[in-house]
Amino acid sequence: MSQHYLHPLFNARSVAVFGASEREDSVAGTLFRNLRKSGYGGQVFPVNPKHETVFGERCYASAGELPAVPELALIATPAPTIAPIMEQCGQRGIRHAVVLSAGFREVGAQGAALEAVVTRTAKQYGIRFIGPNCLGIQRPAIGLNATFSQGTTLNGDLALVSQSGAICTAMMDWAETNGIGFSSVISTGASADLDFGEILDYLAYDTQTRGILLYIEGIRDARRFMSALRATARFKPIVMVKVGRHATGAKAAQSHTGALVGSDAVFDALVRRAGVVRVNTIVQLFASARALSSHIRPSGNRLAIVTNGGGPGVMATDLAVDLGVRMAELSPATLDALDAVLPANWSHGNPLDIIGDAAAGRYRAAVGACLADDNVDGVLVMLTPQAMTRPTEVAEAVVEVAKTSHKPVLTCWMGEAQVHAGRRLFKQAGIPYFTTPEPAVEVFSFLSAFYENQRQSMQTPGPLSQQTEPDAEGARLIVESALAQGRHLLNEVESKALLAAFRIPIAPTLIARSPMEAMLMAQQIGFPVVMKINSPDITHKSDVNGVRLGLSSGQAVRSAFSEMLADVKRLRPDATLDGIVIEPMVMRPHAREVLLGMISDPVLGPVIVFGAGGVDVEALQDRAVTLPPLNRYLAHDLIRRTRVATLLGAFRNRPPVDMDALENVLLRLSEMVCELPWLAELDINPLLVDERGALALDARIVIAPRVPTADRYGHMAIHPYPAHLLTYWQLPNGNDVVIRPIRPEDAELTQKFVRSLSEETKYFRFMDAVSELSPAMLARLTQIDYTREMALLALAEIDGGEVELGVARYAINPDGESCEFALVVDDVWQKQGIGHKLMDVLMDVARSMGLKTMEGEVLKTNRPMLKLAAGLGFRSEPHPEDDTVQRIARTL
């Protein structure tokens, strides 16, 4: 992979400081002084037409007078001057900038207009910039302190990315005291150009960064953010604080940065799917930074607590349970081992109270036994100084035993003077240490949540329908017809027709517009029936006496029709009435009522909702949300996170519900969300579910116009499986071939394919001796993010089984305009045009994604590939750094 396009911004070898002066209160002057004090080894050019020198160094009047083109411009001048300076930079050839100045969108319409001019000017000259209204950036490894903060930032392997400059300064001040260093500190400010998504992309490739801390007030590009978050979190842990969790907080965040803040519940769903850990306070972010800097990585959430004080152990246990941390159940072998070395009156369970007089040896034995137990994922070691306690000796023992295991060890040495030396030992050993139990338990819960969320991030739902295809085209016609009439709320018949198009079971529904029609329809459906008012203005029908149940005769239906209309006209005289819905009275004594729905978040797009249903749904507030698309694992997880889930199993005299049927409805709802971008709100309430299956009794769907785009899934934060890319083809020998995007279920197929390749073909593909793919590599190749990469398989039915003939894939480069490809065809199936066909289809997909260039690297000895590339129009040239490789590329 070529160097990331933001590399010069964060590793600039020369810097120009616009507005530099010797004034004490000058932001640009502080920038200049910080660069000189931090030991930055690159060139620094002060630029200010009002000064000939700054701190004894020559000052330049403009970018045009600079003796060389700097790689980075730091701009801290009044807001109205920024656009002209940006133009100077563009004309001089400067391509990266940090704009620290305030006075833009955060001050209102006039500032927003200034910001638009700056952004437009930067885009004209191809300048990528951070800001405005930011603190700046730091790269301690090269001494680059391009901020106006005070203090020293230590070099380390954590990156801090924050929309708030104040959070950056607080974190850096705390980190310096606690000996924690950073690879990067990036204050994004208003993110007029570079946003979290692109910055995360850079940090994913940055070899100096091993963990990332985020402070977020709002995001703009949900798809880019989500894609970058998921890709980065797969191999670098990310801990974030997201503010604006409540309505007033969200309003404050918007006024501060001008960013649009989405629903907090929706953001939580995004975090779960991205494999990221979210914390709620800056104190928790500090604690997480300490743990990340120690590189602890729990593989689960089963915690053992070792303590010499019963009270603190119980406090820690209570909090662990509150946070969803499981208290590890020690194995019988571990309990026997502990009985042999601990006094008879130890607690004989978890937490392990090893008694107040515990010395170093007792701690060593207890912690060692816990670390050796397969039922334990991490250990919290606690000490309270008592008369016979030697905290420093105990700390030495804990440091020693922690080295024997890969499992995380956290410590809590309570007190101050007597335990100070012990904490210093933990600091030197890189073991997280805390003064009270609460942050220690919280940190373990956060990092073990990372493990669970990683399972969520690896879920890549397969094709929309692997059994009965939905009538997506029919559903689109219903939506388009309503929009053409200027309507945004579908009536109940249309709503249920939409559900039926996606194979969601519904109760038959008819609309009567007179008492006689109602009676005839009821007789047609069969008694007893349900009658419901049909009005676009009434959401809760029972509030206006708009529902009648169990009507068992024609006369009862006729009477109910007139009574319902009268009640509604009296209670809601402003409501538009469109007849009355007639449905069969469903009698399912074991059924539970649940709600399924979706809402469209203004930032993150559609989310799916599940919870308790019925008329009391608002009062119950039992809902869980997730981002589509779903598979069975995600559907099951969504159900599990609600209180109503406990009622879906066997309960009193009721048998368990058909969970497959319920999950199927969620999967079908996910299909609707993917294929119908016009959906704004959808409620299926209630959905009856019992041992016989699921049935939708009522549905309410709101739609909204949407401008069509080239990306059919542009409305979603996570790109679903692109089933529309499926292609049929035929080999010269008559064998039918299917070309389709890869999916997670193809892992075994892919492993077999690689095993079947000759050693030479494997070497040509991987440029290394590969016998078979590791589990991690297999997951990486099959569980892909279709937003940033594509893999197309050529498959054929051979001897009654599916066989992979070849695969072509591309990965989009960080510039977002080019991609790197790879191709391999099974030895047995070579020279039949498969490689040529796969590349043709792959290039078509790349073009549809807006990519402009496809490139690759081919060994010079791989003559068949070089010949194929030439036939496809690729140009070839020697690799500048490896004379055994040719670089090939073509314009799409």
C-alpha cells in the first residue's frame, strides 16, 4: 500500500506559521514558540507582513515569499483573512494546513459563510486541512507541537482525537503527570474538511499508534465514520466519549461545534456494531487511557478480585455486577490449590478475601492461581494498608506474577503515603493502578466490552434473502404511488401490503367506507372481526375509541361503524377519516405482543427497534436498537437486550415462542430498510408471536421523498450485502458460472480454494510461502466492508458441490479514488477466460463506486498475470523499491 495521503500533514518536515509574532497573547506566536521548544527538527517559517523578524528569525510577508514550499501551513489569523491565506498557500503549492482560528460557523450565519469560502478555496487547490476553531495537532515522536497549549506531551503509542481543544489540554496535562505518552494529539475543531473518518483511516495505517481515544460531539459523514471505525477497531482498540447524550446536552454540543448530533441510543448501536468501547465521562476516559497504554487486552469479561479487605471487595463486586461484568466462578482445582496456601478463614470464593494480614507470598499465590484458571479473564488486585501490611513488597510480588500470564492484571492500592511506592512500581511495570475500586472495575468492564463488541463488528450479514425473494419492485411501486399523491403516511392496507411484499405474515385487511360495506366485508372475512378507524392523523386509535374487538354479527358491525365515526368526530374533529379497517379477530391465547420498527436518524440513517408491544409501549419503554443490515446473530442479540425477551421462553402455562419466526421477521424488516430508502418511520405493533409463528396485526409506515443516488445503499451507515452484483456466465466447455460478492459463510470455501492452489500460484498471489490461511486472515478475506473493498468469487457446480474457480478483489486506497487489486484462479481452471471475466466485472464495480484508477503489484516471474493485465489495458513499470516486482495500473 502506498503512503497515506495524510502522512505529510502529521509528519511534516517543514512548517509555515501564518500570523507569527512575539506578542505574549498571540496564538500564532505561541505556536511558533512551542515548535521551537518541543525540539522540532524541521524548518519553521514565520509568516506575517507586519514583522521583519520574529524572535530573531526572518519573517516572511506571504506564502509567495517563502524560500521553499513547506509541507504544512499553520494558520492562526482573524477569520476574514483565512480564505486569502488559503489561496496564497494553494498558489505556492502547500497542500496541508491546520486552521486554528475561531469565528466561523459557531458564531452564526456570517461565520458559516466565511467557512464555506475557506472550504471552497481549499478544495480548488487540493488543500486538506484540519479545523477551523481547533487547538492544533501534535506528533511527539518528531517534536511537532503545532498547538497553543502549555506543558509537555510525552511520546507514546496512544492517539487522542477530540473535537474539543479543552479536552485535549486536560488529557495532556493528566497524561504528563501519569507518565502516559501519545503518538498523536489531534484537535479536529469544526471539521470543515477533514473529519473523524479520514483521520481514523490514517491512524489505522499509522505504525506509531496502537490505541485510540476519541472525544466526539457530532459526526457529519456517517458512512465514512462507521466504515473507518469498524476497520480501525478490528486491530486497534478504540475508546470514546460521545457527549450530547440527552436533548439539552445535544443542543449545547450543536451550538459549540455546529455539528449535527444524532440520537444517543442510535449512537450506542453504532458503537456496538463498530467494535468500539464507549465511556461516559472524562475520568473514565483517563482511566481507559491508563489501561490502553499498558496494552491490556481481556479476552472476556469474567473478573476475579483478590483483596485483603472484605468491604472494598464487596464494593468492587457490586459495581462489577451493575456494569455487567461476570464474577468468575473459580474451578474446583483452583479452590483446592487456594485452600492449600490460604488461611482457613479465607472467603472460599470470588471475591477472594485473603484476610487483612496477607503478606506478599499469600498475594502471589492467590493472584497466580486466578491467572492460571481458565474461568478467569482478568484479575483485580486490591490492598488496604493495615498494621501488618507491607504494600511495597506485595506490589513487587504482583508485578512478578503478572509477568507469567497474558491475562490483564489491574491494581487498586487504597490510601496514600504507605502505598505510594507500590503504585510507582506498577507504573514502572506498565500495570494499570487505581486509588479506588470504582475506576478499576469500570476500566475492566470497558475493555471486556471491547471483546464483546468485536464479535458484533465481525458480523457481516449475507444476501438479503436466501430463501423466498421479496417483491421489492412491488413495494417500491406502492411507495412511489403514495409520494406521487403527495402523501407521506401509508394507510393500513398499503402498510400491510408493504410488509407482505417482504414476506412478513400479516392479518388480512380490508377498508370499508359505509356500514353496509363493513358488514359484507366482515361476512367475507368470517366472524368474529376487529374494526379500527383508518385516519392518517390518528396514531393511537384506542385513545379516540377507534377500535372494536370481537364483533360476531353483521348487525354488531353495522352499529359499531356508526358509533366509531361519531366518537372520532367528537374526540378528534380535525382528523381526516378514510373509512374503517376490517380484520379477522385473531385468537392466539399463548401469544406475546412485541413491537418491531425502524426510525431514520438524521445522521446515522435507519435503525431497527425491537421491544415490548401493545397499547402500553410508551409507558414500558422496553426497547433495544441496532443498525441494519441484520443476520441471525444480530437479530438474536437485539431480542436478548430487552426485558420482554424473558417472556418469550416457556412462561407459566405458555410454551416458548417460535424464535426462528420472530428472527425471520426481523431479518425481513432489515431487508425492507435496505431496499426502501424512502422509509422514515415504521411500526409493527403489535406483532403477535407464539409457538405457531408470528403475525403482524397493525402497521404504521411513514415515507419521505429521497433524491436518487448512484449508491443504492447510500442511506445506510453500514453497506449491506450487494446482491445486485450477482452475474451469470458460461465457460467455453458449457459449465455455468456464478460471479457474486464474497460473504462470511464462504470461509470454508475460501480455505479449500487456497489449499487447492499450487505452490507457485500461492506464491504469485501472496508473494510469500503460504500453506493455508490463518483464522484471522480468513476472517479478513471473507468478512469485508463493501464500502471500502470488494471480493468477487467465480463459482460452479461440480459433481454436486459448489467449487470456487477464482477470486478477484480490490481494496480502496486511502485517497478514495484509486484501488489496489488482486486476482487468483485455480490451477485446474486457468486458460479458460475466468481471470479476464472476473477482472471485467471487478472493474465495472469499481467504476460504479466512483473509483478512477486500479493498480496492483505483480512478480516479474508471473508472466501469465502480466500478459492478462496488458490485454486488459494495464500499463506496467518497474517497482521503484523492489526489482522483482512490476507495478501495473490503468484508468477506469
